[in-house]
Amino acid sequence: MCTNGVNASQLKSTIEQIDEAVALTRRWTHRSFHLADDAAQKRTAEKLQQAQSLLDDVRALLSEAADIVESESDSNADVTVSLV
């Protein structure tokens, strides 16, 4: 559905693709954390763990954004787009 000149379905799909990329980055960060932790590189492991937490926050925000796309599209259902 296209509302306000934005295809809501495409926007939601794009947000989901971004989330998948962040999920992959989070997995790599998690693996790197374990490598650093196992090698007794405590400061590096700590920073990687902090990065992991921030990536979790990003994923939560992306999930919220995907949900909002749907609700905003539904609330703007009375909008008409016309070719000029």
C-alpha cells in the first residue's frame, strides 16, 4: 500500500533487511567477544560486549519502527495520492 508517497510494504521490508544485517553483525561481535574473552583480553572483551548490547538496542528500535510503519499506514488510509 502506498501512503503519502511511500510504499509501506517496501519500507517495512527495508527495515527488516537492515535488522537482518544488524543481526549478522551482532553474531560476529558475539563470536569476537568469546575469542577475546578466551584469550584473557578483558578490556577488548568488555568493549565487544558493550557493542553487542548496543546492537541489541538497535534491533529493538528497528522492530518498533517496523511495527509503527503498519500503524501509521493504517491511520493514513484515507490519504489519496493523485498523479499531477
